[in-house]
Amino acid sequence: ILNGRTTDLNGNWLSKYLFKKGLQCHSMRFIRDDANEMQKAWSEALSESDIVISSGGIGPTLDDKTKKTLAHFFGKKIIERQDVADIVTKNYRQFGRSWTPEHNHYHFFPEDFIATNNPRGLAPGIAYYDEKTKKLILAGPGVPREFTEIVDQEFLALIKQFFGEHLCEFHQCVIRTMGVAEEKIFFDLCPNLWSDLEKFGKVSSLPHTIGIDIVISYEGS
């Protein structure tokens, strides 16, 4: 992503997904596979949000540093875990394959961390809930088809477990205009439009090529 070879798809999908669940995406960071930069990103993200979700770096190659970096960040040892081995075996079986532990060491996992199934991949998802700070970390694969499935089928359950009171149904209504400038709409033609629409939900004005999208975001029906 940072050298332009790949376009980010996970962040775009995730922000829309979280919005529908009533969760606001505070910020996004794109960082290199560098332990120091990753630790800095974890620290910054946790200082501003209760839930932090990352994608990428959970595989078996040398540039996959998420698991080790998270373990070090929270002061946890990486140990051999049978429960994680069972999950990895299941992940492989769903593709009709046999797991060779020596090839990837997926079952060496941070103590006290939660391992999740990977519905579309092999590497287990990584989760940790910090009881002291009441913060939840979720680390999934970078491949978009794997990431979307693990968030929806595995991570959402953990979000409900720890932050269920924050979840709700959120929707958007879009009023699309054509050929009229933003300031013309809100200051000349319809000076009360913004305040009138705010009675229903949060209002945003999004200029595009042919006009303005006026978006109302609201909870429930």
C-alpha cells in the first residue's frame, strides 16, 4: 500500500461495516512492517479508541510481525498452545489440507490472547482484551476476502462480548443534487435545511463532480 503497488480495500470496507453497527471509525494508519513503527501505532491508536483493528502481518513469513509485536507490546510470552493448534488444524481442513506445524508455527501464540478461526484462510485471528484499560485489540489477515470474513464471523462476536452496549443499527439517507454549488444550497436556496435535517440525524455535505450529496446518518428506523 505504501509503495503504491496495492490499493487499500480493507479500510474502506471496514469503515462502512462499523458504521452500520453503530461504531465510529476514528482514524486509519498505514505503516511499514517495522516493529518500532507498529508499537508506536498501537500506542497511538489505543490512546484514542477502545477498539483497535488491524489487518496484515499474521502469516508465517519474515515480514509477518504482528503476533510478536503485539505480544511484546503487552508484555506477554509466546508459548506453544494446543487450543491454537486445534484452530489451525480446523482452518487447514476446511481447504482439504493437512497442517505441518514446522512450516509456520502458528500454534506458538501469545499467552492470555484469544485465537479465532479464519473462515477463509489459514492463520488464526489474534485478539486481546486488556482488563486494566478495557481496550480490545483485533488483528486479522491482510487479504481482503479473509479480512472481511474474519471481522464479520469472528471479531464481531468479541466486540459484542466486550462492547455490546455500543452496538446498534445505523443507516444513511443520501439526497443527491446536481449543478448547484454547496454554498448556494445552504446559504441562499435553503438556509434552514441543515438544521431541519439535523432533527433526524447527523448531517454531512459531500461535494462530488456533478453536485452535492447531502447525507443524513441516523440510528434505528
